[in-house]
Amino acid sequence: AQSVTQLDSQVPVFEEAPVELRCNYSSSVSVYLFWYVQYPNQGLQLLLKYLSGSTLVKGINGFEAEFNKSQTSFHLRKPSVHISDTAEYFCAVRWAGAGSYQLTFGKGTKLSVIP
Amino acid sequence: GAVVSQHPSRVICKSGTSVKIECRSLDFQATTMFWYRQFPKQSLMLMATSNEGSKATYEQGVEKDKFLINHASLTLSTLTVTSAHPEDSSFYICSARDELPGGVEQYFGPGTRLTVT
């Protein structure tokens, strides 16, 4: 079974400052990793995903994440945040094998951008 | 891109009544859809996997007789909360998986806010 730990439940950051949202996972098998963003009262939007290949993944809205297999981490970063980035961010993992499509989510990190 | 819709977006019902929530894949076919429940300030918890033309697979602890799932077509899955109680109040989100070769994503609907009074 997989599990996902998002180490920070809330991250306040000033506008135009850099931010890192941390995500660690635990799995005994190969996994795919995802970051989703959720705005209030809305569904989830995919920011980026890691399937294989380059460990640095670039996503939408200027976000990127780095897969670190040895540390079982997939931290999300943005060099300069905007007010519009205020939202809840979820890290998720699913087994990389065929036939299983379920996602396991972390508890989420609320990013608050301060003007 | 793949779009998943949900209807209604918000619903308020009285205790003891039943509520149906629809999840549609608008521009693609989805043999597999997922239903999640999200409590305030918490993560998404998978309730069940909905399979077109067959019975849904429920996660441990989810009452299948209370949360009825029907996936009668390749573009529609419904979740019916039967005999709703205030503790069923929550945000319900559905998703559909990318079924193209090599596809690994899930596409999420916008969610349905259920309030039981």
C-alpha cells in the first residue's frame, strides 16, 4: 500500500517570494506522482505529474517538482508566487503497474499568499 | 482537454430524504469513475470505484446500501445518498480516468456540496 505525507498543513508566504510545498511518499513498488491544486469549492486541477524520465517536472502556472527516489520525496516549488496561487495543494500517488488506477492523496497544504 | 461535470453543484436536503449526484464525462468515454468525499479542511477519501455495466467497488467502511452508485453508460455515473443525515453533509467529488493508451491521469469534476438539515 502507498501513503503520502504532506509535512506542512499551512504555508504562508509573501507575494513574489519563493515557496516549497513538501511531499513524501511511502511505497514498496514503483509509483506515479501527482500534484493537484484545489480552489475553494472547486474540484482538483492537475498541476504536474511524474511518470518516469527526468526527475525535474515542470507544470502549469510556473510550478515545478523534483522527484527524489532516495528520499522518496516529490516537493513542489515555485520561484515567485502570486496572490492567485492561494489555494489548497494535494500530493497524490498511484501504483505504476497496470490495472490499478486509484490515487492516494496527502492531507493537503494550504498555501496563503500574503500581499 | 477532458472535462468532467457534476450536477448539482450544491444541494440542500432534509434529513431522511435521498439525493442523487450526477457525474458526466463530457468529451470522452469513461468505463471507470471514482467517487470521493472531502470533509472541511481535509483530504479526499476514496469512497468507491464505479465501473460501467457492473457493480461498484466500495472502499472499506463505506456503506454500499447508503451510497448507491450506478454507472449505466460510458459517460454517466450517479451517486445516490439514501436516507441522508446531517453527518452525510460533505463535498463529493467524482473523477474519471484517462483511458487512452498510456494514460495515467484522473480528471476531476468540480464537486457537489451536500448539506443535510
